Amino acid sequence: MAKKIQISVDELRRLYLDECLTPAAIAKRVGWSEGGIRLMLRRAKIPTRNISQATRIRLNASAEDLKRWYVDERLSAVEIGRRLNCSDATVRRRLREHGVEIRSDADTPLTYHRSDFEGDEYFKAYLIGFRRGDLRATFGKQGGKSQTVRVEMSSTKEEQLELFRELFKDSGHIWEGKVRKSGRQDLVCNLNLTFDFLLPKQDRVEKWIFENDGFMAAFVAGYVDAEGTFSFNKGDPQFSVDSYDRGILWASYKWFERNDKTLSTTCQAQT
């Protein structure tokens, strides 16, 4: 944890009014929380900026600069936002105000490199099983026109988060949210369209997977990694999958049955 630095009212006034730093930026510099800085601003009776004023300060750039960066140098709104310490949405809004046409997702230079999916059918089946369990997958910001498949996970278990990192670290940049008080952390990775097989969220197993024992084993492994629980019950080891995906559970049961696996199974229909 960063050391908390004492800050005087005069210093706070200088940072906020003269340097035009945001409360969040000041908090990061001195090791405080943003809420603590806002409280100190109120107690010191330092007039705070409204949303319009704050936006214009964050976007301290001329129309010519914005057009040059976005049109001539072809920087992305995200890259310009980083340069100006503001959000990419703010950059796009100001570009529209200046009559600049916003590029489509396909024409926007990528901020981070993305690699094509190069795994075999076994790894593909594993990822599909993992997605059907504990992974959210959607198109990027432009929906069906997007060139991005966005995968994300939220968990309190470090092992689960580390698995996400291992699965996607070579395919795209992984954004990691701050760990909340509950211990939960969000991870997001933007992939290219070679990962579009992750988009469908359905309560069934594809035929090409179900009919091949090897592919089905990989699918079940991914699904169990997402939804399975290993524990002890009165000293006895226990494995369970608590899920409403009745179609997937039934297909998995039939696969075990087909291969004459010996299981002690309790089936509970959940409605």
C-alpha cells in the first residue's frame, strides 16, 4: 500500500486549481482515497468543477490537435485519451463536436496486439466448456460490426483468475480491475474474431464435441474448471457441479455412461 502523504490546504488548492488535477489524480499522487480528497475540498471550501468544466480541463487540446492525432496520425480515441488524461468516450464526443467522422472498429488501429486462435480442436472444446461455465463473451463496443470478442471474468478465487490469465495471455492484452473489499477482481481480455466460437451461450453441447470422446473430455474439463467444486464432507472428499445448465449436465452424464465410467452420482433437477 502506498504511503499516505500529508497535504496542506494551500497544496491542495494548487494541485486542484492551478495544475487542474482531478481528485482521483491528486489522491493517487498523495496516497489518499478519491473520496478523502473530495471531502477535504469541501471542508476547505475550494469550489469544485462541474461536469462540463471538468471535461474541458481533461480535454485541454485544440480542435486542430485532435484532428491531427486522430485523422493524420491515426491514433485511437483510447490513445488520445491517455495522452489527455480523459476517457476515450470524451475524446469521441469532442471529435464529433468538431465534425470529425468516427472510425469503425475495423478501421481503428489496435492499442494492443492480438493473436489469432492457434489451438487444436481439443483446446477449442476446452475453451467452449469453460465459456459455458464461468466466462462471459460478447462483441466489442460496436456490437455485430465489431472486430473484437471481449471475454471477461469476475472471481474471488485467485486460482480461477490465474487460469484466465494463462488461457488468454498470449492472445490479447488482459485488463485487471482493482481487488474489491470482498476480494473480488474483474479481468477482461479483447480478442480478435478467430475466437468468435466463444460467443454462443447455450445450454447444450455441440454435436462435433459430443460425438468425439476426446473432444467431450476436453469440454467437460473446461466446464468443471469453471463450475466444479472439490471439497470435503465430514472428512470424505467430494466433487460437485452446481449448475442450472441441465442440457450440459445431461450430455456430460450420458458421455460418462457411454464410456462405462463408474460414478457415485446424485442428480437433482433444478427448476
